[in-house]
Amino acid sequence: MAHSLSAKKRIRQNIKNRARNRARKVQVKDQIKGFTAALTGGDFAKAETELRQVARRLDKVATKGTIHKNTAARKRSRLARRLNAARAAKAGAGTTAAKA
């Protein structure tokens, strides 16, 4: 247990900051789930708008220091690759069906 005033204040600050950071991370996870749902549903227009929103949220969270900026960049990149791969797979499936 902390005895000095500054240590007690630091404990209070840590509790608040932890709650704030956890809330921000949950928001990011929820938006990523929305993007994934749109992507698996095959709605690429909705997935693209979701990706833009996720990217904005990741950038904001990284700016606040909750996650590192490179972590945010990596997540953005992986989500964009998933969208592009799904589009390519859909386009590839369409062309092979047309050839057959």
C-alpha cells in the first residue's frame, strides 16, 4: 500500500488511465469486428467504409499513446490486405466461372 501522497495520486492516475486505455482498445476491437462481419458477408462497399473508420480509430488511439503507432500501422495494413485479398478472390472466382 502506498504511503506518500504522490504515490497515492499515481495509483489514482493509473486506475483512470487503465480504464481509458481499455475502453479505447475495446472500441477498436468492436470496429474491427464490424469490418470482419462486412467482409465475410461479401459486402465490399460496407467493408471499405468500415476499414476507413477502423483506420481513423487506430490512428486516434495511437496518437493518444494507448497503442504504439507501428502497431496501428500494422493492423491497418493487415486489414487492408484482407479486403484486397477478398476482392481478388471474388474477382478470380468470377473470371474462372466465366471461362468454364
